[in-house]
Amino acid sequence: MVVVIIAVITAGALLSVSVTGRDRDLERESQRLLALLQYTQEQAQLRTREFGLLCDTNRFQFVEYDPRKDLWVAVAQDDALRGRELPDGLNLSLTVEARPVVLVRPPDSKDLTPQIMIYSNGDLTPFQLTVERKDPQRSVTLASNDEGKIEAQPLKESRT
């Protein structure tokens, strides 16, 4: 029985981080987040609406500004922008306008004010959003540049 349990744990670890050192979960989630941010930026311009990204340590959600209610609400009409949980072992860290942001929110919080703003003219808040794995230490950072584009920086890996 012990051998079976060890085999299952080893197989799970190999699926998450392959023999070549690739981290498929980290790569997939960072690519998904990059694509969703670029998509939301396009939607903001096409629909002339303000959007935002609300992050927590292990989840993210896109929101839009409702001028009639004068508050931020979850995006309801576009399933691609629904809230998403990161796979186990992955976390987010965020820097907005060169300042680190604390991503822990109270569990009962109804406030959906985003940390990253995506304006209807295509501009966005200067940010660096990092998807990271603690063990082993690997990360991919998504960042806005001076032209208003969002870019993914290469995977960083540090040996501890």
C-alpha cells in the first residue's frame, strides 16, 4: 500500500514538473492570464467600458465599471472573464506603479475595486503581475510597457 501511495505522489509530481524541468501549470496559467489581459484590453476599447483585474493570492477575476450603479461588478456576459482559481502550488504577486500590493482580502469582502485598471481608450495601470511557484522557485512576470502593451517576461528560476 505504501508503494502505491508513493507511486501516485511521484506520478503527480512528474506531471506537474516534467523531467526536462518544464512547469506546465506555470506556463499554462501565465499564458492564459496574458491572453485574458490582452483580450480584456481589446474589449475595453471595442465596448468603450472600463475593466479591471482583481487579484488575490491564488485567484483572479475580471470586473467592469457600472456607471449607473457607480461601482465595480463581476463581468457577467463574457464567460472568458469569469473568476479563476490557480492550480495548487501557484500564487500571484502584484506590483502596481512600482509598489507591492497586498493581495489578501477579507473572505466576506463585497468590494470589487480592481488593482489593475484597463481603460476604454486602451491605457492601463502600470503593473507587474507574477505567477510563481515556491518550490522549486519559478516565476513568470507579466508587465505593462510604455506603449500600453502587456508582455510576458521569460521564465525565471532560482535555485535555493
